[in-house]
Amino acid sequence: MYRAFVCLAAEHTAWAIPLATLVAWLSCHTALQLLGQARADKGRRSLGWLLGAAFSAGAGIWSTHFIAMLGYDPGVGVGYDPALTLASLLVSVAGALAALTLLHAFRTNRGCIGAGIVLSLGLAAMHVTGMQGVRIPGTFIWHPGTAVAALLIGSVLNCASLLMLRHQGDRNLVPSATLLSGGIAVLHFLAMAAAEVVPDPRAGPDAGSLPRAPIAVGIALVVLAVLACSVLALVADRLRRMNRVLSKQQAALLASEERMRALTDSLPQMVWVVQDDGRIVYSNRLFRAFFGANLASYALRIDAQHPDDRAGTAASWHRARVERRTFDAELRWRNPAGEYRWHKIVIVPVMQERTVVEWIGTALDIDDIVRARDALRVSEERLALALDASSDGLWDCDLATGDLWASDRLWQRLGYAAGELPFHRSAWLSLIHLDDRPEVFGRLDAHLAATTPVFECEHRLQRKDGSWGWFLTRAKVVARDADGRATRLVGTHVDIGLRKEAERRIAHMAAHDALTDLPNRTLFRDRLRRRLSGHRRGEAACAVLCIDLDRFKEVNDVLGHHAGDALLREVGQRLREGLAAPDIAARLGGDEFAVLLDAVDGAGDALARAEALIREIGRPVRLGDQSIEIGASIGIASSPSDGTDEEAILRRADLALYKAKAAGRNLACLFDPAMDLALAERRRLEADLRRAIAQDELVLHYQPQVRPGRGQLFVGQPSAGQSPDSQHADGGPLEGRLVGFEALVRWQHPSRGLVPPGAFIPLAEETGLVVALGEWVLRAACREAAGWPRPLKVAVNLSPRQFQQIDLPERVLAILTETGLAPDRLEIEVTETVIINDMARAMTVLRRLKSFGIRIAMDDFGTGYSSLATLQAFPFDTIKIDRSFVSQLEQRPAAAMIVRAVLGLGRSLDIQVVAEGVETEGQRLFLIAEGCGEMQGYLFGKPQPVEKIAGLVAGERPVAAERRETALRLVSG
């Protein structure tokens, strides 16, 4: 360190060190500037700037060295070798070029460190070369330690300078240049301190060496060159910065133009810029697509307008140009497809010095908007018309202030003029019926609290005239505040008064009989159920009356259903007038009525009131020009004496009614516990009958049918009780012929024995078992008759219920096919009731049966309507005179006249007549004398099982013998 201090303080002049350092700093700064320019440019220009930077750095380093050498005074004369001095300059420039090339190529930390080391080595090489060119009378002695220290310290400072340049960039080169120049100066002066001059008296001055003056001039020239490079670097840097700014501005301008173009191209509307003379200077993509690639002229744009819009648009555009204001209009332009579409046109003037230089226009396709607007207008008009025509009233309530808006329709429905009531929530709430408010407020609070999605409630609102109208209110919260509280409620009021009235009427119709307007079965049972529940609260006794009209069916059949309906209405009115509240009367169906006496004083009171109703119903009824009288049968059951159960009371009243009808009708009958026993017995009998049909417990008995004539003797001589008059008028014996049998069903009960038909046939009719029973009888009779040796006919009765079967003819034909009986041997007997009930159906069935070859007989003729129209409507094969007339032939002349008339009718219509119930010889003789074709009765034989008629069927025993046995049984009796 001492040697270095001595070198700087003693061996260098004072001006040399700062001057050398200044030149080093200037050259370093210039080199770094030129390096930045080289980095900014590319190609040859970059290489030129790099060579300039290398020259500035190398020349500056060389100048720094030799300026310091000019100030160096070792105490002897100093000269310089020209070649080595120039070589040192080249070495310095080459070293700088290598370092800067490396720094330019590798802009990393390692690149900076490498460039710093290369620069330091080039600096050391230049120093050594330059020192070799110094000519002194002596020799240099080098101190290696000082030399190495100079190289290391200089390398560290140079590397630090280049690293600082990498991180700071070109923004501020002063620190890097200062640190780099310091490294150069430190390396130089420490290297000078490492060389010590040893004088040599023997050595003289070198004649070829340069003195200080030429070296100074060379240094000055080099410094001037460095200064020139510095100026060039400054100018280049300024130009580079200006170019950079201009480039950025140009790029920004281009980017702005691109953004503006992209923006206008992405807009859903056309954009164009047109000069005042009409020439377009800019247009976006939509404009070019609409008017074509060639920019549209003003005339073309005018031509594209709809003819109806041109005049108005031209006038508006002219005013806008004259007044230099924005043009705004809606017009129709024709698109490339030839369709006119609405556009919103806005053209804005661009002013410069109060003069319009150009116009910026936009055109937005609003065709869909215009159509939607028109549709909305039409929809609003329709809504207004619909609201005027409907029963809906709209309202909108601000819940924060209570302000209420309501449509005129709502006020009209309530009878108020618009504005007559305050537009406030409280006005609406005050109109709600008091009984409806709890439910309305409860549902409204639930909706306001967001518990329910909508508010919906049916309630009453008070009209201006004080009446109450039913309305259906629907509403929904459409706005809530930040805390979730409802702030706006929108809803409707629908007038449902007509619907409520219809519902009331429907409910009334559902609970009342449409014909008489009396309560129906459902309502009656409900009232009875509630009344019976009152017994638990200690209420008085009540009674149920089941009423059935007597002879109503005759009125209905003779006078028609209209008369029957009028009669039922009159009966309903008399029942209503004959009762006092809270008693009620109901129609259960058909001609069945029921009465609930809410309070009775014992069975006698109920009976007396029932008899009063019978008298009231029995009064004559005027139907048109006819006076009709009917009766009523009433069954009475009281509660709690006859039961407290609804079903039990009704059943027992019905049982009492059944007894009243059986006792002669037009009577009132109280329930008797024995009726329950009879009902139980009837149900047991019904169950037994079902089992009998299923288990084949039924049997058939056959009663012979004979035709008077000669060839087979009925009787050889009078039996007991008979007279000689029983012989034929010509004195010969009476003869006849067996033609067939009537099959009659009997029930052989396992425990009851032989049950008579009168005990189970009516039961079978009532329960519907007669259908299965009748089919069984038909099949058994046909099967038995098919096995007879002679082709005798067999007669079978069919029930009216069987005629309700649509496929009855097919069923009969199937039985005939199954049993093998010829159809002409089967005779089906029907009563006139079958035909009267449904003549069209009955006639259809009878014709189909007759078409199969089956004989049809009308049974019990004379006991029903005996309608001649029936005989005329269908060609019956046989008429059977009822036994009630035959049995009175010998006692009542009227009976004989009726029988004679029926026989004459049969002859006139060519219909076979059969007399039933012939039991005496006198009856037989009368019928023969009147020409009766066939007879049937106990005189010829009782109904017998098939095994007992086998002889008759086979022809082994004459009918006369059978008749004789029968007569003996009748006499012995």
C-alpha cells in the first residue's frame, strides 16, 4: 500500500490523476450509451454501435493510461516506442470489443461477470503493452503482489459496474460509468505502483522513441474522438428515445384505431363517418354488409329507405344540417334480402371552429323492438279490454306507505266511482267482512313472512249499497328490502259471486231431490244421524216414518210419467206443509218418502201424526181435468225405544212399512220386535233357497193339459158328486186327448219338507233369485220332456226379471240345444206385466223366441190390464184364462160372461185358449159347450212328480183313469 501511495503522491503530477479519471468516466459513459443503442438496434446498425462503444471504451482506457503516464515522473527521462504505443491502443480496443460483445450477447449475471473479467484482462494487457513501449534509462522491476491486487480489485469493480448496469438498465448510466471508471483507474494506478524504475547509467536515450509532446497530441486526438463518440451517443440516445416515444405513440394510435374498429365492428348497429358533401370516409362491418362492399352513396341510402319514410326523413335531415344539430329518426331500410326493417338512426355533427367537418352516424336494427312494441301495445289494449270485460280487479299496494292503486274495474265491482274511496290499504281492509278477517289476515301475514309462495283467499267485501259480494283475492309480494321485509304487494280481486251462487245451488241439488225439492236420502240420513246423537245429551224421543204411495204405479202407467211427476211434487208439498220445524220430510226415490219427527211423545203420538199425513196425502189431487186419489202406507220406528242406530231405525221403519202394505195399504203401522224375527226368518229362507238352487233341492211337478174330443175317454160314469148331465148332449161318453203338461217348481226342503210355491216364489222375485230359479226350471223341464216317448208339449213360466236379460232368447235356445228338445214342444208362459213394464224390449225378446219355433202363451189373462193392444201387437199362440174366473163359472154369471167373451176373442184372433183351474164337471161342460180348446186343472190331475205321470206320458193309462182317481180324491177329501 505504501508503494501505491508513493506512486500516486510522488511519482505523478497533481493534474494527471483527476484528468485521467475524468477521461475514463467520459469514455465509459459514452461506451455504455453506445452499448444501449446497439441493444436497441438490430443487424449491421447494432454491430456499428457495438464497434463505436468498443472504440470509446478502448480509446478511453488507453487515453486514461497515457494521460497518467504523461503525469508520471520516475526521476529519469521517459520516451515511448511508437509501435508498442499504437499496439497498446489496439489491444485496449480489442479487449473492450470482446467484453462488450460478451455483455451484448449474454445479458445474465454470468454474462456480466464474464464481460467484467474480460474487460479487466484487456485492460491489463493494454497496460503491459503500453509499459513495454516506455523507454527509460533503466529498467522496470515488477512487484507481483501489487500487480495481482490491481487485477483483482479492478476486476471486482468492473464486474460490479456491469451487474449494476444489468439491473438498472439505460435509465441512469452514471453509477455504472462511475464504478467502471473507478475500476479502470484503480487497476491502472495499482499496476503503476507495481512497476519500480531501476536507473541504468549505461543506458542512454533511445533515438527512435517519441517524446511527451507527440504522445500528448495523440492523446488529445483520441480524447477528441471519444468526445465525438460521446456526442454521437448523446444524439443517438436522444433520437432513440424520440423514436421510441414516436413508436409507442404510433403503436398506441394503431392500437386505438384497431380497438375502435373492432369496437364498431362488434356493435349491433351500423356505424359510418360521412363528410358534409356525403362522401363516406369510414364504415363498420355491418354497414358494409348492409349496403355492400362499395361504400354506399347518399343516393343509395335514400333509395334503400321505404317510400313512405323518404319525404319525412329528407325534411328532418335538411333541418339538422341547417341547424347543425343531431339528426334522430326511426325509419325503414331495405336489407340485401329485400325486406324492409325498422332502424334507429342517429347522426351527430363533428365541429371544428364552428364548422361541421363531418358527421358520425349510427343505425340500430330495431325491427324486433318495433314489432314487440306494437305487439305490447296491442296486448295492452287487449288486456284493457279484457279487464273491462272480466270480473278481475287489479291492485298494487306500497306496504311501506300503505298507498294503494286499484283499477277502475275493482271500484266498479264494489259500486264505487274511481277515487271515491281513499287509495290506501286501510280502505281495502275496512271492506272485508268481520267473519272473514281472521282467515284473510292470517293468510296475508303468512305470505308477507314468506311462509307461503302466494296469498290466496276467498272472502266477502262490502259494496257501496251495503251488500256483500264474494271475491277471490290472489296476491304476491314482488319486492322486499335488504332485511327481507315485504315492501310491495300486487294482486287481483275476482268477483266469484256467480260461482258461489252456483256452488250453493249445486250443494243444494246434491242434498235435495230435483223433482220435489225435498231433502234426499243423503241429507235425510245426515240429519237422522245428528238427531240420534242427541240422545246422548238427553234429548226427547224422535220417530222415523217410511212412506210408500199406494196405487202410484197405476197412475204412472195410465196417465204417464208427467202426471206421475206432478203427483210426486204435490205429495212433497203436502208433506212439507203437514210438518212443523224442525221435522223434515225427504224423498228417498221413486214413490218412497221418509219423515223425521224431531220430537214425539211416545208411539201413540207418532202413530197419530202418521195417520194425519195419510189423510193429507189421501185428499184428491187435481191433474189437468182429472181428479186422482191415492193412498199411503207408513211404517214407524221410534228412537230410542226401537234403537239408536241409524241403520237399525231405518230398517225397522221399513219393516213396519212392509207390514202396513201387507195389511191392506193406506195404513200406518208401528214397528213390532216380532218383525225382526220375521225378517230373520225371511233371510234364512233366502239363504236356504240359494243353497237349494245350488244343490239341486228343487223338483218339478207336472200338471196335464187336455184337449176335449173323441177317442180317449175322460170318464166312464159319473163319480161321486157328479150328475148324469156330465155326459155329452148326444148321450155318448165324453172323450179327450192329452196334449202336454205345465211344469211347476216345488222345493223339497231337508227340514221344512215340501215348501209351497207361494212361500218362496215371491221371495225369489224380490231377491232376484228368480232368474237362476227360472233357468233351472227351464233346463230341467226341457231335459225331462226330451225323454218322453210321445211328443207332448211342456209349458214353463218365465219371470219378468228374466225378460230383463238381453240375451234371454240365446239362453233359451242354448238350453234347447243342450237338452235336445224340439222348439215347437216348448211353450213359454208370460204375464202381461212382462210386456207392460217395457213393451219394446218385451216384444223384441218374444219375437226372437217365436222365430225359433217356440210357442208363446199369455198367462193369467183377465187379471191384469187385458189390453187388446197387447194381443194386437204380438201374435200369441195361447191365451190362458185365469183360474179366478173359471172357479166362479157356476156361481157368478159375470164370470161366465167374461169367460165366454175371452173364448170368443180367441176364436176371432185365431188364438188357442186354455182354461186354468177346472175342478168340477160343470165347469168342464160349460167350457166344452163354449168351444174351449184346452183345459187344465185338478179335474184332470194335480201337479205330480214325473215318476207319477209316466203312465200318462207313455199312453199306458188313459186320462179318464187319471181323472177318475183325481175326482175320488176330491170327494174323499
